[in-house]
Amino acid sequence: MFFSLYPYSLSSSSFFFFFIFFASPLQCILSRTLQHHHLSFAASVPTTISILDERSFQRFVQASRGSHITGISHIKRYFSHFGYLPLQNITSLSDDFDEGFELALVQYQQNLGLVVTGRLDSDTLNQIVTPRCGVPDMGHGHHHHNGLHSTKNFMYFPGKPRWVRSMPMTLTYAISPENMIRNLSLREIREAFKRAFSRWASVIPVSFVEAEDYAFADIKIGFYSGDHGDGEPFDGILGVLAHSFSPESGRLHLDAAETWAVNFRSEKSPVAVDLESVATHEIGHLLGLSHSTMKEAVMYPSLKPRDKRAELNMDDIKGVQSLYGSNPNFKYESSLESDMSANEASDLVGSKSLRIFLHSFFMFSLVHIFGLCL
């Protein structure tokens, strides 16, 4: 499951984000239970609320090899889950910034399009606590090639799996009638997924048709809470937003605890998540794509609340077309122009969007925290 982080100096906004991460029940973003949750760390949140001051937060920033800081073990678990740090025994993790952790950190910075410093700089820490897709980044057969005219950042799952059907292909999908959410109507959810499937269908010779019978659909979509039987429990608000599986599994699961939105004008929650953006991303996994290192791509792994990224980037298009070929009606030039326009718009609104999100999220969390304390 996304938007790029925009560089900004260490400030009160950064402290607000880390205050939330360490002090509130939303610590699930980086705390992990020993039951191997899918970034699903809510169960390890302490029952008492402890408040870190800004000085405590500052100790994390620019931490480097040789440091020993309480809390690094949580980040090691995070890196282990997403494939960056192979661990033999997660019950005995230290808070030492050792060589293995440094190597994992460098690889993470490379894969997430961050400046590679080998340190826990503010941009990297902010990326770690940004909501994201639950599919690991590593071990998926990287396909990164820097050429004279293009850079390919898309990746595949191991073995480069794809749906095997005669072309043009038709795949059916259905939304679970039992595993639903209450804040959106079935009509709104169906329309969001219809738009998401249409984006992929416009660039490859694959059609997606909604099936009447959920049991016989190729792709099965549902909203689930916590442990839902696939070995990848959800974590509650933010953290992991959704996950899906490589072809031809056809399973697409979304965290029912999120405040899913199809219109930010009507949904005012500071932690609202755009359903269409996440759906488009997860469909990419269902088709065989893993995560992209390009921040503008739909297949980039993270997405901040109240952000929208549903338009396919050329990196997404090239990746999926390498698996299925091109839709005969696809026009390369129009997609390239769209990419350029999107990048220009992103540069204009990026830093302002981040500031608004951090402020809104902080205020929401204060209400949440003190409400629990009453």
C-alpha cells in the first residue's frame, strides 16, 4: 500500500509525530508482538501512557553505528518484518546500533528513495512511522536498472508470477458481503474499486468484471480486523493499511479499523485513508508487481493519511506491461505528459500537505490519548 516525504528540518512537527509514535495507543506503528504481526504491533502497547520530552526524541535523530538507544530493537523488528534484517530470535533483540542494523538501514533508505546516510536521520524516522502496505519490500526479485534513457524501479515477486490466461484476459472480482465496513456504503466501495481496476485495464490487455458470486471470483476483496486467518494480522489505526498476495492467489485484504474515505471533502478525519489509492496499489500486487522505489509510483509502499495517489506512473505502467503486454489503446505520450504534470503539482503542494497532516494528526491523537486517560 505511499506518498513521498518532503525534506524539512527537525522541528516541533517532527516531535509531534514521535510523541504520537511512542506515547499513544497508535504505537502499533512500530511496536511488534512476538506473534509476528504484519506490522501489526498494537498488542505490545503498554497499558500506561508515558510521555517522551523533545530531548528524548532528539536522541534518535542522527543515531549511527555504535549507538545504544532504547527503542532501536523496535525498529529492528520493523526491518525484520519487511525483509531487511534476517533475525534468528526476535525475542532477544538488543538496542545496539550494530553492523547488521546499519546494513539494513542503508538498504531501506535506498529502497524508499531516501538520502542514504546510514543514520537514523529525521527523514528516515518519519518514513518508518508513515502508514504503508503490509507486503514486504525485500526478497521480491528487484528489477532496478539505470539506463541511458530511463530508470526502472519496479519489482516483481519471486519467480515473476502472473495470471495465465489467453489474451485478451478477463478476471472477475467480488467484494465480500460479510467482511465490510460501516462508514462507506457498498456503492461507494464498488465505485472506488471499479475506478482502480479500470486504471490497470487501460494499460494492459486485461479486463476486470465484477462477479455476482463472491465464492467463484478470481479476486476476493474484504475488510478485516486483527487476526483474520492468513497469518498476517492487521494492527488497527494506521500502521499497515492493507495487503494482498501474488498471482494467482487473488486475495486483497484491507484493515477494517482504518477510516476509509472516497471523498476528503466529506470525510474530515485527520487519519482518513484514500480507498481508491490503496485499492490501486494492492491490485498491482495481485497482478504480480512488488514495491517500487519511485515515490511518485502507485506501487511505492507508503501513503500518508489524507493523501491520494491513484494515477499510474510510467514506472507502474512499464512494470505491469512487462508482465502482460500493452493494451492496444494505450498511448505512451499521454501518460508521460500526465507524469510530468503530477510531478510539478507534487512539488508545489508537498511541504504544505505534510505540515497540515502532522498538525491535524497531532491534535487527533491528543484527544485520543487524554480521552483514554479519563
